[in-house]
Amino acid sequence: MNQYGVNFRLAIWGESHGPQVGITMDGVPAGIPLAEADFEADLARRRSGAAGTTPRREPDLPTIVSGIWNGRTTGAPLTVTFANTNTRSQDYANVERHFRPSHADWVAYRKFDGCNDPRGGGHFSARLTVALVAAGVVAKKMLPEGVRFTTCLTEIGGCNDPARFDEVVRAAAADRDSVGGVVECRVEGVPAGLGEPFFDSVESCVAHLLFSIPAVKGVEFGSGFAGSRMRGSENNDPITDAEGHTRTNHAGGINGGITNGNAVVVRAALKPTPSISRPQETYNLTTGRVEALEIRGRHDACVALRGAVVVEAAVAIALADLLKR
């Protein structure tokens, strides 16, 4: 369903073109200083406006509607909402039954008997990640002092040279196409001992949330897939002191599903935005034929450009939930 967590629980709602999107967080400790201004730094990282991002500009002003008194959390459920103010639903009139390739349109139609909201992807839209970012802000306040996040794009469209990222995105946009990317999140200062094997290992909980981000199609920790091409003597991390620090960190700060005190390192692969403006041949339910579809609307040429803070939020939420256990 639309809920996540054990002791830090989330419930998310809304649609891309509905009145609002929002999130309720249960299990937030009482007494944490929190104001709507605290969300701005991370929301700005997700906001559109840079080259290669969607022309849809939402102010993303958070409204705290419960769980706050005198500037501090009360311990009751904390709810944050965001109004949708810049929608153009008419852009989606031609895709209600003419399903966009690699979108959730067709599966949502089948699962919900055509009752789903198709405008902008409805509940399946990356628009809802604004609420995930808000939860990430709160989650980071729940983590111990000294926990530090460093999150960045390491690859766009197969290019791992940051100096060429703009060039790669612009070339795809000029070709009426899109590109994907890889985001790396590194978390320093995570205490050893987080994780609940077997089924609630750190990797399981973090990956669960990362795969809830609409564009994410791959997740790896530490050396990840590259480690499968190493020998054990290369991939092993020798322990160097009684605190568990290791000479290398191929494990990504996790052994046996439990944090080992080294930096937690996770990467998420985000697919190319499926909404591209060049014509595509895809099934039209109304006519019963495969026909050319030109997708209208405003879309990112590279959704990964705004995805780093969303990945960071997901990792923070998972760690906060594990910490409360």
C-alpha cells in the first residue's frame, strides 16, 4: 500500500494534478525543533528550473498541518502538505487510453479498472517525491549528531565526467529524447549496529525505499556489481582497529545486513525519463491498434538531475526507522 516503516512510519498521498500531495509521519519523537523554513534547502535541490529539468514550476511551499506546537514536534503524527499550483491537465487528454511507453499508464488502468487518475501520471508521478523529500528532512533531524550526507550525480547518460553532464543532457533534449543517471549517497557517522537481519537488513530497508522512487531501476551498495567481478582478496575489507574501521569499504559500510561504523555507500540508477517528445509507436485502447503517439506536457530531459536529494531522503528515512528499533 502507500505506507512504509515500523517505528518511523510514513503514509503518502496525492496525484500529480490533484489539489495537493502530502505525507504523514508517525513515530517522530517529541521536542525536535521544526519549522516550514527547515524544508527549503532540500526542496530547492529538487526544484526545477535548471537546464534539462521540467518547465513545470511549482513553488513547493510546505504546510505543516499537524504534529507541531510552539516550534517543536509534539510526538503526534506530523503531516506536511504541498499544493499543486501549476498544472496543465489538457496536455494528457490524448494519453488516457493511448498508453505511454514505459509509464505506469497501462498497468494502472488494468489494476484499477480504469479508475486511476491519468493526468501527469497521477499517483505514480515523480511529483510525489516532494513529499518524500519532506520526510527526509525530518528523518535527518532524528539521526544522531555527526551523521553527514554527501550525495551527488556520478553518471549521466553513460558519461561519468561531471564537466560534460550539461552537454549530454542538452544533446538528448535537442534530439527530443532523454537520458538517465546514477546517484551516489555516502553517509558518514552512522553508528555500528543498525539493521535487523534477516529480512530487515540495512540493504533491504534502504533498497525498499529507493525502489519506491518512480525512476529508480537499480540499487547497489559498496562495490556493488563491480564486486562480483573481483576476487575475494580484492573485495574484502580488512579491519584496522577495535572500532571496526576498515582499510577499504567495498561492503559499503554494511556486513551481515548491519552497519559496521564505516561510511554507508549506496548508488541508485535512474532510468531515462520515458516522456519524450519524439513520436513513439504504442498501443491505443480506443482503436485497438498500435499507433504513433506524441507526448505533450512538460518533462525532464534527465530526471536524475533532481533525483539526488530524493535518493538522500530515502536513505535517511530508512536509517531513522532502523535507529528507532
